[in-house]
Amino acid sequence: MANFDDEELEELNYNDFKSQEDYQPSPDVAEELPYEPPQEEERSPKAKTYKHTNDVQVTVSDKSTPIVVLFGPPACGKTMTLIRLSRYLKTIQGGYKVEPVRSFRPSDDADYLQMCEEFPRMLNSTDAADSTSRMSFMLVGVSRNVGQPICQILEAPGELYFDPDKPSEQDPLYLTKIHTMPNKKVWVIFLEPDWSDEEKRREYVDRIKDLKQKMSPRDRVIFLGNKVDKKIEYIKSPGEVNEQAYREYFSSHRGGGLYPGLFDLFKDNRPIISFFKPYSCDFVPFMTGRYVKGSGSKLKFIEENDKYPQKLWTKILKSVGR
């Protein structure tokens, strides 16, 4: 935040005195200034820790700027994707501002206050982000440095979107609130390339099917094929991926792939358009960077080629209509 320097002004604050006896104005103004009783200072609410996600009342004050939801299972890389994308946006000429929306959660929410304070440090740290707790959900605003809002990015623990141990668990209250907001939504749905449990993958597809039924016709979907470095056979050169082959690895129109039938949920049935673009969803290969061990069990993060966040941001801008 910017700090503004004002001239120092000397003035008497008569509210600081607890009684009229304490009040000792200089002789030349004693007859002119009446005694004013002390006023109670306005205090900020005492911070507290909320016990459950659904105890937190969320507020989206900006009801026109699109909301980008990072949606995926636990440990799929949502937090590091947000960090990598944010770092990239700050390097673009002309600049973007990326900062937490502090009004999203109550002003007395201790967890959220801490998250907002630590966000700048996370963006500049070489440490990989730790796994997030169920209470660690936040809204981040992205705007041009001239003040033009572009989107709001919602990031939350994967257990709140799809818990493999509780695949039928209801949506958290905050996500239900997001569905009801008039803002256009862009759902960035994460796909894991090495999820070996076939039953869990099938349940994840069912979860996405349920999500689609709750979407507004204005909503857009971007499937993010994350961790492409685990499937190096699809990497042609640094930052360049065989996108069609990687997409078919996840789900093929012939019915195969890691998540069979997934893209068919978003099949475009319009006669002419479907010939050129068979699906109403987008797909982007992605990787955040490389991870190496530091001291103890802490992982260090090294950014990968800028082409990955650049392509993701291009898809997001297209989806939000910028």
C-alpha cells in the first residue's frame, strides 16, 4: 500500500483528559475553549477463530467483476498455480495488481487476517506452499495498475471441492453463495495426470457433472491439465506441449482417457459450430515449476517457463471477456 506523507500538525486533543481538573489549556486560550468530556474510542472487533467453514459468512462486494474459481481435489496444485500466475502477472509490462479481497470474510476472522497479511510473502518466497487447511479459502482481486478490475480469483482447499474420502459431501456454504452471485464465473478445473485410483477418478467426473448442473449459462470452463512435467512425453520443448495429445490423455472423444466421458459433459451440439469446436470448454496444459528439497522437509520452488502462466492467463482473459 502507498504511504502518504503529510505535514506534522500540532494540536491539542482535549478528549484525552479524563476530568476537568486534568484539563490545563494554555492561559491565552483558557477562556475561549470550553471543557469537552472524553469520548469512547472506536475499537475494531476482537479477532477470533472460526471452528467450521460454514460458520464463516462470506461477502462478495463487487457483483460485476467475474469470479475465477480454482476447482480441484486435494494436492492438485491450486495454491501454487495461484502463486505462479500472480508472479507472472506482476512481470507484465503495464503491470497488474494482485491482492486479497479483505472484505470477503468477516473483519474479526483471525485466519483470514493472517492469510491476507502473509499473501505478499508467499508471492516472493522460494518455499513451496504448504498444504492448506479446510479454513484456508480466500478471494484475490486482479486489476490493472490503472485501477481497472479484471477478475476475482477464488482459491480453497481441495477437500472443500472434492474429498476422495467423502465424494458425496455437500458443497461448503461459501461455494453455494458463489453460485448465487450475479457475477460471471470461470471454473478452472484441475486434472491430475497420475491419479491411479480409477474409482476416485470416476467419482471426480461425477462431481464435475454435478457442478455443471449448477452453472449459469454465462459460466465458462477451463480444464487445466496440471503437472505436465510428470508426462514429459507430451512436452515438445520448454513451455511447448502437444496439447491435443495431452488433452486426449485425460479424456478422448472416443471414450478413453484417464477420465472417460469428462469432456463429453461439455459437448457443443450446435450443428455448424460443433464441427469446428466440438466442446464448449477450453483446455490448457500447465506446470508451476520444479521442486527440490531444502533444509528439513521443506520444498524449494523454482519457476518454470513463462509460457505456461501466459497461456493460462490468455484463456482466462478470453473467458471473462477482456
